[in-house]
Amino acid sequence: SRMMRKGHRYLFSDKLWGKKFWSCGYFHRTVGAVNSETVKRYITEGQKKHWKELEHRPQRTLLGYSA
């Protein structure tokens, strides 16, 4: 994270959570109790609150970058 922010911040600065590279959160379970459905549910349900904060902008065109 530190190296990415130091050398390539311009590539993703609009996607940061404030100044943070990662969103806050955690997931832990014993190895035997986790399957792909559990992980998918964690991602879709547990991370919803973070995605609501994002500003949804339309995709920029090549001409939009030159303006």
C-alpha cells in the first residue's frame, strides 16, 4: 500500500477511501467453516456500506480527459 501510494498515487487517487488504500473491515472464520458462498456473502453484504459512500460518475471518454 505504501509503495503504491508513493509511486503510483495518480493512477488510483480518485478511488481511495479518504487517504486510505483499503476500506476498514475484517473477516475471520475457522478454515473448515468457510466456503465460496460464505466469502461472497461477506463481500456483498458486509461491504455495502462502503460502496454507498462512493460518488457514481459516468465513465469518461477519451475526449473528456483532454477537456
